[in-house]
Amino acid sequence: MLMTKKLKLTEEQIPKIEDANINYAFKRIEFQDEIKKLLPPFSEEIRLKYRTKAQAMKDERDKEVKALLTDEQYQIYLKKRTD
């Protein structure tokens, strides 16, 4: 709901953004489950691999969200995401 108000989403955008958020949430859960299966200590190579994978997931979500928003809404989204 906060995203809906802050970005002034249209009725058409709301379900699409919700779907993007839900898809990302499930991917994060799967990602976290994958990490939990690893046994410490983690090598720098493993850390880098998973850091890169996490960033790729965020980038994919941002790309999906950007396609659903106006330029103005996307700039607000980026600003709020980093606050």
C-alpha cells in the first residue's frame, strides 16, 4: 500500500507491481534457502558468487518495475528504495 500511495500508482499498475513484488519475494526465499544449505566458512569466491547473484536479482526486479512505471514514478521508486 505504501508503494501505491508514494508512487501514485494507477489501478492498472497496482496488480502488475504487486505481481513483480511477489515474484521477487519468492526468488529471495529460494535464494536464502540455497544459501542456508551451504556450510561455513564461506570462501571469498562463494561470497562473491552469491553477492553477484543477489545483485542480479535486484537488477531484474528493477528492470521489471521500470517497465511498469512512468519515468517520474521510477525516479521516486529509486529514491525511496535507497532511503
